[in-house]
Amino acid sequence: MEAYCMKCKGKQTMSNPQEITMKNGRPATQGVCPVCGTKMFKIGKAS
């Protein structure tokens, strides 16, 4: 899954993606940027 990395300032393919549920009940995906190691976050169902 691709997500925007705030540190690299571009789209990267997420490493170790995990589906989570936010506090308000919406689904999201959380992972790690393979380039810089920063946490990445994407709101919505994983496709």
C-alpha cells in the first residue's frame, strides 16, 4: 500500500502495514517508511 511520507515528502510503499481503528471508529492503516523509517499513516480501508 502506498502512503505519503511526511519526512521524505513523497509517496512510498508502506512496510509492515497494519489495519487499525481510530478513536472515532474509522478504519486506517499504519506502517513504516522503507526509506527513512518514519511512521506512515493512511486513513481508509486497506486495498
